[in-house]
Amino acid sequence: MNPSNCRSFSLPFFVIGIASAFTTIVVLPGIIAPVICSQSASKFPRLHITRHFLCVQPHALSAAILDYQQQLDVLEHQIASLGQDFGVWKQDQLLGVITHNVQQGLLQASKDFTGRQDFASLEGGGHILPGLTTPPSKYQDGYWSLLCSLKNNPSIALSKSLEMNACWCFRGSSGQLGIVLAEVLLITHVTLDHIPEDFTSNINLAPHDIIFWGVIDGEENSRKVQSLIDASEISPGVPAYTGGLSFIELAHVHYDIHSIQYIQTFPISQIIHDAGIHFGLVVAEFLGNWGGGSTCVYRVRVHGEPVSL
């Protein structure tokens, strides 16, 4: 094509051409199917690629994310070829737009596929209990200041957002998060979210070893817990910060950064659940990460069955 003719092509047609090439690559057989998931017509800005192409099942979404870098490599090659003919747009600008929309589309589609209501979420009525949460600290270390100075609000860990760098950050590998649940529950499961490994260069900041504790409240719950201790079915224990409260361990879990499922759900102790012990306060105690000098917690969820008191 004669470069002098490039200006005769309008920008919308050029963008549609890029979008067509993009959807051909992203909609892979057996990975992402062009299924209409709702009646909404929300679309990616500028590229006009509908979000419906990214509505997938959890295992399919994880496979798509793992294949993300390979897709971008192909896209970059195609953009480079197209850029030779269309001098109106710079190649790096095009790649930046497409990369941004792929990331946002995948994250939007993956926000909530646990199938369980989250009673810890800020949007649902949960909130942080400062007395049971690692207090924020100020450090002089340059790396720490750069990484965590704007991420010291623990409420971030109860937000539904799973965007890059939207995490609660604390120095070291140990800390804890006190959570007031939206309702008193018979807790069944807990969930930990972290950004996919392909989207971060600091996956070693992800939590690894975590204990979930429930605050024992009320005479009935206290009797049930004591009965389980007397029968040697459970052992007493407490987190680092107790606030003078009594606790029982709900689950000791390990977040796996190597799993294709980056949103990982764990059941609590069946003994605790079967005993009918209900909880309104929960603590997530982080005992270790994957080798980082600080720890980033993206989201903690608590699931269960509401109890009428």
C-alpha cells in the first residue's frame, strides 16, 4: 500500500480491523466461546469488542489467562505488520490499548465465579475491625515505601475489585485481618484471591500460609467449643492479636501460586460446622508468603449460612 494513501482510511475502520484480528486470536476453540452471557451491550472502549466473548467458566478462564502472554506475542506481531501499512497510529499505542482491554476484560469476567455469597465484602456490609488487624506502620526503606505507602488500608482486602496493585500491603510475611461479617453465620468456606501470576512480577508477595479464626461469642457457642475441647476433637489456640477475645481455629490453608485457579476456596473444619457454632467476627492470620519482603492481600471472602438469633 502506498503510504500516501494511509490518511484516506478513517480511524474507525482501522480500529475495527484491529478488533477483528484480535477476536480471531482470543476466541480460541475450547477456551473462550462466543456465548452471550447477558442482554447488556457493554463493550470495550475504542476497540468495540464485546465483553460477552470473555464470559467463561472458571477452568476455561484460567486456561485463557495462562495463554495470555502467547496471545499478546501474536498480537504484537500482527500489529507490527499492520503498522507498516497504517502510519496513522503508533504501534506501541495500539499494543497498549489492546493490552489494557485484554487485562480488564479477563479480570472483569473473573471477578466472582465462586458461586457463594461473600459476607465479608464491603459492598455486602462487611468491614474491618481495627483492634484485630495489624496496625499500619511507616518504614524508611525505599522499596517498602514505593510498594506499600498507598496500600496501607486493610479495607482494600474486602473489596470486590481484583485489579493490579489493588491490594492491602504490610511489611514482612506475618500479619492479620479482623473482619466483621455482614451477618452472623454458620461458616462453610473461606476464599483467598490474588492477581494471576502472569499479571505480576511480584508473585512472591502473595500469602502462602493462613489460619482463619472465629471469635467465640455467647454462652451457647462457648459450651459447644468447650465440649469439643474436652472430647479432644479440637485444640485451643489464638492469633497474634486477640483483643481479649476467645478464638477457635476454623481452617488452616495454603494459597498456591502455581495453581491455575487464582481464586482459591477452602472448607472450614467440618467438626466446627457440624457443631452448629456461629460467628460474626473472623480473623485471617497470615503466617507466611512466597518469599517476599512484604505481603500483598488482594481479597479475603467468607461464605456460609446466615443464622437468625
